[in-house]
Amino acid sequence: MARNNLSPEDRLANALDALPLASLNNMPALRIIRASQNRIGHLDPELFEGGEGLHTLELSDNELSRLPTTIAELSSLAILELAHNQLSELPGEIGRLDKLTILDVSHNPGLKAMPAETLSLVSLRRLNLSYTLVSDVPEVGLLDKLRYLNLAGTPIDNIPSEIFHLRELNHIVQP
């Protein structure tokens, strides 16, 4: 592909080490942020102020080591993609994202556990924990809309039988 044929999105790949602070405060109509394949290592806690309308946040393939607790302010967030980062934990406030349908935290080699508040994600349909160090399956029995669960490459030894009672679950990738 010729260099001048690249989309603006392609030209930004690998160029960002931070998201501009004003990106959500001054853009109430913003619904999607695609900032994957960059070098973002830190998210300012003030970034999510005014982001109540944001639907999709794609931050895969960055250098994030933590998420600010203010992520809970993204009350309309349905898709959160955080694969291929350096996350070691997720804030419990993630459980307040009650419209979240997709959560991908795969390939975060330092992630050892999911917060208990994950059980509050009543709209969750896809959960990808593959290639993390999560060693216990979250009690997903309460996530009755869950359709897809990926546990590949995790140290999980035992899958609780409650998982097999989820009526909508149609795809599980076991360790």
C-alpha cells in the first residue's frame, strides 16, 4: 500500500504514547476510540470525564500497566478491548460498567485475578482471559448472558460445573 493511501487511523498506529486529555471532555458525541497498536503506557484519570456516551474503547497492543478507577464513568461502554498490554490488575470499579458486553484482557502476562466486581457485569456476552495468569475462573455462573469464554493458556486447573449451567454459553475455550 502506498504511503499516501493510508487512512488517518493507520497513520496513527504506533505513534501515540498518550491519549489527549481533552478527547472526551470536549467531544460528548464521541462513541468509539480506537487507539490500539500504540505505545500508551498511562491513562490520565481525568481522561474519562465526560465520556458517558462512549460505546467502544479499544486499547489493545499498548503498554498499559493499570486502568484508572474513573473508567466507571464510561456508563455506556459496551466494548472494552485491553489485550496485549502489561496489566497486572483491573480496578473493581469495572463492575459498574453494566452495559459492557465484550471484555478482552487476553495476553496480559501479569494479570493474576479478576476483581470480584466482574460478577456485576450482567450484560457481558464475551470474556477473553486467554494467556493471562488468572488461575481461578471467576464465578461466571451469575453472568447468565455469557456466550463466549476463552481460558486458553491460563493456569486454570478446574472449571467449575456452574459454567455448564449457563444457558447462553455456546463457546468455551478451555485451558
